Amino acid sequence: MNAIPGRQVPRLLDALLGGHVVFAPVRHGRIVAFEPIASGSDAVLGCSNSTVSPRHVLLPRMETLLTSCSGDAYARECTCPDSPVVLFGSRPCDARALTLLDRILSGGANRDVYYQRRRDLLTIVSIGCARPLETCFCTAMGGGPFSTDGSDILLEECEGSFLVHVVTERGRALASKLGVCDAGRRPGGATAAAEEETGHPAAPTGIDPGMLKGSLDASFDDPVWRAISERCIGCGICSYVCPSCHCFDIVDEEAGGSACRKRVWDSCQFASFTEQASGFNPRPTGASRYRQRIMHKFSYCIDDYGMAGCVGCGRCVTECPVNLDIREVLKAFAARGAL
Amino acid sequence: MSNADMQTGIREEAARLLAEGRVDAVVGFEEGSLPMRAAPCFVSDPDGADRLVWNAFCSNNLSRYLRGSDRRLGVVAKGCDTRSIVELIKERQVARDSVVVIGVPCRGMADPRLLSDKAGPGRITSVEEAGDDLVISANGGTITVRLDEVLHRSCAVCVRRNPVLSDVLVGEGVPERPGDSFGDVAELSSRDAGDRWEHFSDEMSRCIRCYACRSACPMCYCTRCFVDDTGPRWVGRGTGVGDVLSFHLMRVMHLAGRCVECGACERACPMDIDLAALNRKSCADVERLFGYRAGLSPDAPAPLSAFDPGDPQDFMLEPGQG
Amino acid sequence: MRNPYAPIPMRVVRNRLETEDGGIRTLTLSFVDSSEEFAFEPGQFAQLSLLGVGEAPFGIASSPMEPRLLDFTISRAGLVTTELHHLEQGETVGLRGPLGNGYPLEDLRGRSVLVVGGGFGFSTLRAFTEYALHPGNRQAFDGLTVVYGARSPGLLLYREELAEWGKRDDIRLHVTVDKPDDSWRGPVGTVPALVRGLEMPRDAAVIVCGPPAMIRHTLPVLAGLGVSPDRIHLSLEMKMKCGIGKCGRCNIGRAYVCTDGPVFSLASLEALPGEH
């Protein structure tokens, strides 16, 4: 079978629950988030994308790294649960973002073992985007509504069913467990007609990542950053909903004889992020911190990891409480670069 | 007066203030980049005043931008925004003579999430105003709703829609809401403790510790928030219910007597948590104990900063003593 | 897979006072597991870890030629450093390292090397000087000049080593203080002033570590001596947490101070965004 009828998805998820923890989109009141489901019918697949990204599946918002109890001579490492995990219903942008996190956290001279352990146990089943939102700009950032980057299996809606595109060996293993196989077609073909009809909102004009980088690199000291970021309140929501942000803080806690070291998400948008013990802060203003976000994502990441730190999911556009629209910032810089 | 007329009035006032050099910039709203959004903006020359808009989506509390400003600012302020300005002046975070308040009476702002609920599945392409109604364009058709049906929670229980102070007033006053406005607090308080615990644990289970509530709040201006202290560490940084509730409850305590119920916190929250409920309980308590409601009177001293021998002391004395 | 967040258990061998004001102490640590293979280069640092309290980064101050005993010089500033100051002989502390890039030995070899340090910043410069003076290494360097200064004699670090070095003829040592006391017999004046009076070959390499003010005034002197910016090596300070290039905190431009630094040439620093 190379397609899964839509109404059979809950049953399929129930079957997966037998041997896996399954993260799927779940509705909580008015928001949608990726959470572990207890039953296949909990998953909601009709929305275009979740409010927050699924990156907490690999980089939890809070994770205990080390722990010790009274009597322990030394700290003990914490191990994450060892059951296999399936991330179901992520979008191609989210899966692609995880390939960047792989480069940052699993790459380099030191491998983040906590991230790697979760990575080794994770299979990603994404659903391609037949109806991108107007806030999506994945295509401009090198992805696309049917990109397979980072997914193990990519599902594609087609007349009430999901065509199966097997992408990796890990995907093939899961597919055979589910009794499905590759559809043998190029992902995205089924919706080509619909694309032509509605146009492709996922590719706003004016954002060319290469031209953008050059323009940004030349604009570091430009006073325009103050005007661009004037409305920013430094709340950090953009970092928290982003699928490719990775900054974290490490905090120690002690209570009643036992101690632990945790890591928690953090954001370069917070003033305290770079503040040194002496009180000196290399990024003392909101404008300097907003500049760091843009420079890091659209210039430094390209230098260090070969891809931009943004996959164009548009969540920061939707969730920013003051409507500071990153697309407008990028278009403005890309336009300067063209001059 | 319609929002369109108010918009004209705001533009005229802003242009005049800038042309006369009375302010360096005017903080107001401009057209958002998405449907159902208006974005805070800074206009610093008279010609730029044409960017300013006034509509049912001007919900941000702009008084937040007055803190620590190195410029003389004009600010477009609704009733709740002026309440924040009153408190910020009391706490010496804003100098009265360094701001020009363009007061705007407000009928309430629309909640985009409620509008999306009304529109059903599919994308809203635009929302236009027609008197007291909003016309939603979605899925190739339109739906008309009354503004009253889709107000933000904070607007639905607002007790001060007209500016408390202003240098310039745009538009006509709007009638204030009659009756006891802490009905929501009374309802929640009447539930038993187990129910309340379950309600708040459930709401807080979504908290991702992003601190947007803190950043959006006009009264949270500490340069070093208690959350960032390490010696001692007052509250854990984790996402477990204990740490999360501790953070929010501590923030409520820090806002006691200062929160003006503007709702900026819950509007900023990306996880749609009912944050204002806890703050409103504290506002109700402060009103009951001290007869004070933040931001409504520029002259009334802040209750937790000023001691009056008549203040109730039954938290530490038996009734009848002292 | 080795866990880079898990500290190596260390035992405190010695905790000695360095400065008479009590603000700086040096811990000497040994490995609890003596089979632990640890090697480092001068200029690298390590995170010292007290679980439940926190971690802080410190330059390794001892000679890389004797990696079984590590020295860390700690200036008391906050929670972690205060707890470290209180450690007694025999107590344990965690260590994560070696971290960072160290001084560029390949660039320094074959040249005359000038070491310029001020106050607390001298810790990794001591590691380098011990390395350079080691019999197997000394001939790799054409010349070795060390300039070290502190506000007063009581604030000088490593006075025993300074005395030993002063007796050698394969190192030109200049120690200066801003304010002498009654027993001080050495030069009086700032580090930059002393450096100005030196004769150095044009292709000399310089490593500088000290308070921002000292560095600010020393750099023009070095320029005046004709030293090119890619031969001047500095240690950059940024707030750090993970120390391994993952948490993002020390990111500046395309560099992470904890992995691409903390040692940067002046030329590379000038190419980074001006946020430091």
C-alpha cells in the first residue's frame, strides 16, 4: 500500500503507540502544539502548522543533565528515556530545521550526547503543505512545501489519502512496520494543479539569501537597526516558537541534599543573555540584540553551518505581539543589497 | 465617532505635535503586515503621521515604550494605557512633562483568535469595520459579527475605556461599563480549591517560560528580574507546574496594587494562557483591602508604598485588635 | 560517546592565597582517577564545576608539561567563585576541559615572543611561560620577554615563580607595579609604559592578557614598535555556559569564543563585529 486513507491515520497512530512514543499535533484550546499522544484520535492534522515548533522533541525545554543525591561522591549523568519516538505530522520546514540543529549540536569537536541519544531514537514523518499559509516563506530559505530534507517519511495529501514518500532507511524501516511502501513519485506532484491555481504564497519576492547575507554583512554598524527594531519589546517569543533556534542556559539547583544541573531554553533577545559578572554587556540595547538575531540566522549560520538559521516557517511573524515582521526586515536588507 | 474619524484626528494631532516640535516622536499604530493586526510604530516627522491608523486591532499597550526613553514622546493611549501611564508616573519611570498623551476613548479591541473561531476553518483575508460590526472575509465569503462578541477578555471587563489623563483628547467619550466588573474573579473564587488548582495547573501546563508576559507588561521594568537571580535562586527555571506557578504567582505579587488589567500579558502569551485571572484576583483583593484600583487616580498614593493607620491589619492581628 | 557536559572529578591538593586582599586564590587540583589522560595547551581553559552551585570558566595556569596537577587562579566575584575559594584540601570539584583554542604555538615558534600581562590576566600567561621555559621547548623560541604588572606588590600573582624566573638567563623578565611599597625594588609604572621602553624585533609575536584598560593602552605601543596585528594575540572575554559551542551564548560574528577562541589575533578581532 503506497497511500494511507485519511480516516485510517488514527488507527495507524494507535498501532505506532504500541512500540513508540508518538508526538503529534494536539489542540489545547486555541493553540496547537506537538505533544505525546495517548491515542491516535488525539492528533489533529487539519491545521497548517502548530503554534510552537516541534524542536522540543529533540531539545526539551527543560532537561536534567546531571544529578546527585546526598551520599553520592560525584554527579550522575541523566539518561533520557530509551523508547523509540515518532514525530508525526511535522511540516517540511520543521524537519529541515532539525538538520541545522544536527549540524550545531551533533557536529563539531564535541557531540551533545543528550541531543544525539534522542536523535538516534527519532523517526520523523512529515506532511507536505498543500495549503501554505501566507506567512510561510520556506521556499525563499531553500526549503519548500514538499521538501524532504530532514524527514524520514514525507506524506502528501491526495484525494483524501496520504501518499507515502520514503526518504531514508529509518523511514523505510518504519514504513515496512506499518505495511506501507514508497509511492514511487516525486513529492509535490499531486498538488501541482492546486499550486497553479492558488499561486505559491510560500515564495514572496525580494528575499535572496545570498544577496541578503552580503547586505547584512555590510550593514552591521548601520544605525538603521534602531529604527527597524524600535517596536520590539525583547519578549523572546520569536526564539521560543522557532524550529531552528537552539540557545540554552545551564542552571544548577540544590534542595535538601540533592543537586542537579539542568538546561533550559534561553534567548539572545533577553538582556541578561550576554551580561557579564562585571556588569558589562556587549549587547546592551534592544537594537543590538535584534541585530544579533538577524545576523546570526542570516549570515553567521551560513558561514558556520552552510545553511541559514531560518526555514521560513512564519511562526515568528504570526506570534510576535508587536507585529515585527521578519519578512519585511529581510526584504529591506535584500533590497539594499541589490542597489 | 467612527474609528475612521478617530484615525483622522490622531493623524492631525500627531502631525501638529511633530511640526510644533513638542515631541521628538509619536508612538502610535500603523497598518499591520497581517490581517487583524496593527503594529506599534514611531513617527518622527509630520509627514509620517499619515502612517498612523486607528482600528479594532490597536490592542498593544503603548505606554511600555515610554519607559527609559531618551526622547520626548507623544503616545496614542486608550483608557487602559493611560492607567499604566498614571502608575508609571507615580513610580517615577516616566516624567509627566516629557510625554504628550493623545488620549483616545476606546470601545474595546477585537481578539484575532475569537475572530478566527467565528470564521471557521480556512484563512481570514481581511476584517473591515462597519459601525459596531466587523465584517470578516474568509473562504471566499463574508461573515458579520458584532465587536462586542469578539472582544479581548480584558476589554470585555474593562472599567475605564476613557483616558484617565490626556493632553489632547481625540474623539468623544464612550460610556463606561456599568456594574461589578470583578464578576469573573468572584466566579473563579467560588469554585473549590481542588477545581481551582486543576484549572490553573492545566492552564500553566502550557507555559513555555518565554517571559513574553513580563516583556509586554508596562509595569515590569526591573533591570534585573527575580527570575534571573542566582544568589539566592528564588524560583526554578524549569517547566514543571511547581516552577511555573511559582514564577507566575511571584509576578502577580510584584504587580499587586500596580496591575492596571490592560491584558497585555495574556495577549502576548503565545500559548493562550489565562494569565490575567491571577492578576485580576489580586486587583480585586487590593480594591477590597485598600479601596484602590491602579491607574484610575493620578493623586491616590500607591497602597503598598504608602501606610495609612486605617489600613486593615487582619492578616496579622486577630479581628478586634489594633 | 563521551559526554562533554559531565565533569571529571578532581581533588583539591592545595588552596593558596595569591593576593594580600584575599580576593584571588590559586587551587591546585589532581585527578581522582589517576589514569585520566589529560593534555592541554597554554591559553586553554576549563570549567570548574560545583553541582548545585554552578560552573565558571578559568584559564589553566599551570605548565602543560605537567598535566597531572592543574592550577586555577580564581578571583572571587560571585556565587561559584566564593564557593571555590572555600574549598579545602581533599575536597572534590568537577572539571570540564580542556576548552578553547590556546595560544597559537605554531605562529610563536621561531620568533621572539613578548608576553604582556596585567593583574589577574596573567594566569594563562604563566602556563605559556612555563611551557616556553621547559628544556625541550625553549629553543623553539628566538627570544622570550615577559612583562607583568599589578597595581601594587601585594596584588602580584605567582611571586615564587617570578622570583625563579628572575634568576634565569633565558628569559627577560620585567615586573612592575603602579604603586610600590617600602620593600619594592623593581620598576614602578604601568605595563604599557614599560613595554614602550623595550627593544623588540619587528617580527616578534606578542601575547597579551589583562584588564581592558591595560590592553587599550598597550596596543598602540605595540603598533609603534612595528608589530603587525596578526602577530598580536589576545584573550577575549564573553559570558559562557556550555563551553563547547552549543548554547549560543558566546557567539560573536561567526565565532564562538569558547571554541574558536578565547585566543584571537588582533587582526581577527578587528574582523569580528564590534561587540566586544
